[in-house]
Amino acid sequence: MDSRAAAADRQPESTHAVRLTAWVRGRVQGVGFRWFTRANALRIGGLVGFARNLDDGRVQVVAEGDRVDCALLLDWLRHGDTPGHVDGVTEIWSAPRGGYEGFDMR
């Protein structure tokens, strides 16, 4: 099973546009995590949003796009070859709000 199918299997079946908000905890600041998150979102394609450092040491990732594409990004955040060290990821799914033209680092 390819990674796209595996990611889709872990999410409710749907291909409509969604908003994924994820908070990544661990050693994820000062290691290029936001840059690699942006690069991976661009590699997946079709995603807009941002990755930003939070004052408490976590990185917040907001991605809007097709549910399968967002699930791929979430899977990478949890299990991919990320810089630093991810201790855990908490996510919420919601309706897209729009307003993004690309995927940025903040």
C-alpha cells in the first residue's frame, strides 16, 4: 500500500477540502522543522497554510486542501523523517477558512 492510500485509510473517507490544525511537540524549534514542513507540503501539492513556532516550544501547522493531502502531511509530521525529534502531534479537523495563497513559514 502506498503512503497516500495508507494516510487515507487512517482518516474518514472523503476527498473534500478540509482544514488541518496540528500542534507538534518535541525538539522541533531551531532544527529546520518549519522549512521541512513547508517543503513537504509543497511536495504533496495542493496544500496552503503555514507552519509557525509557538512560545511554548511547539510548532503549529495549519494546512488546507484535499483531506487525503492533509492526511499525508499529518502522517509525515507523526512518522516521517523530520528534523529534530517529534514527541507527539495533536490535531483537529475542521472546515477550511481560506485566505492563504501558498504554504508559508511564520
